[in-house]
Amino acid sequence: MAAPGGEPASILVLQPLPESAPVGGQRVDGRSLENARDILLRTGLVSQAAGSSYVEFGDTKVMAAVYGPRPTDRREGFSQRGFLTVDVKLASFATRERGRVQQGPAEREMSEAVGTALRAAVLREHFPKAAVDVWVTVLEADGSEAAAATTAGALALADAGVPMRDLVAACSLARMEGGAVVVDPCGAEQAQQTASAMLAVMPSADLVTGAELQGQWTSQEAREAVVLALGGCRELAEAMQETLQEAAAEAAQ
């Protein structure tokens, strides 16, 4: 795993997850297997920040704010590439069930995953010997928090005008007992999953900037999961582009 400010690296985590109760073709909230929840995307909500965003994936709600570039006091010496730091926090009221998301380890893992996904897209050579800080707060956690946090961070960076190769869109999957794979799992589905995946993509070229796999996946299952997640990322990226275009049009008025 790359340290903050280091070279981007893909994430591959293989950990066993507990067995779950079976889930059929109809999901707990009525969606089909491949359908994501309704999304809401907004930018420019934090006036003190260089850029900001608000993202809802169903009942998962995330706010992101970007500050900088600012001079850095790092002692590694001059660098041709700037530093991008990402800090993800879970609000104390984020979970409906106390302890369902463990705040300390979950925050660290999400900060690393989101940072890796975003760092690959940011043109850090445009701000050498400087740092950009991305602060993400999960206001409500109801599944797919890392994907929502990654999406919010990318939108906030774009809103701040930070040079980027492309946006980053992220999509989560869960495999339920019986083998069904669902897109954008809610909290209830994540509690019953036997395996999970999260993919972060620069959609213009389908370049993967971050990937996580948990549980046991065969090579064929992993390939099929990637294809399914790519479809979710492309749809999300279109909504992200529309949001940024609408914000630019409003600013020009």
C-alpha cells in the first residue's frame, strides 16, 4: 500500500468473510441485482474550502472538502510531484447500529483506499513541493461507504480545480450466499455478504486506480465482477460529469 504522497498502487485484499443467509433475485430494497441505489451529487457546499462535494448513495451520505495546494513542511527534500493527503472520518452518528462500522480501523482502511484511488488521477507534478488535503466525512453509513467516499473526493477535487487526468468513479459489489452478485450493496446486504469488491476507475479510458477484493473469488468470478463494476462506474461517471457541468453553468451566470 502506498503511503500518503507516495506512488499510486492497486489494492488487493483477500480476507475470509462469514457465511450469510441466502438472498434471492429480489433484493431487500426491491432493486434488481445490477441496479445501484438513487444517487445525489452536489458541489460547492463548503465556502471555506477550495472545493467540496456532497454525495448520497441511497442512505449512505458523504461530504468532502479540498484544501490547498499549500506549501508543505515535509522533510523528504524537493519533489517534482506534490503530495495528496486523504483523511476519511466516520461521524459519531453515522451508523444506525452502534459498532456496525468500527470507527478506528474502518477510517484508516478507507483513507488508504480512497487516497490510492484518487492519487493515481491527480497530476501532482503541477504542484511540486506542495500539498493538497482531502477531508471526507461519512455522515451516514448504509453500505458502499468507500465507493461513496472515493466519488465524493474526486468531485471535490474537480470542484477545486485541482489538475486531474480524469474523474474517479467507484462502485461496490457484494456476493450473497447462492452466488448472486449485487451492485451498490446497502448495509443490510453487506451484513449478509460472503464476499465483496470495490473498484475505482478513471472512466474515460477504463483505467483502474483502486481495487479491493474480500472473500474467496475464482479468477472467472473476479473477471465478471470487474465487468459488472465497470458498468456501475461508467453510469456514475456520467452523473458526475453532469453535476460538474451544471455547477459550471451556474457559476457562469
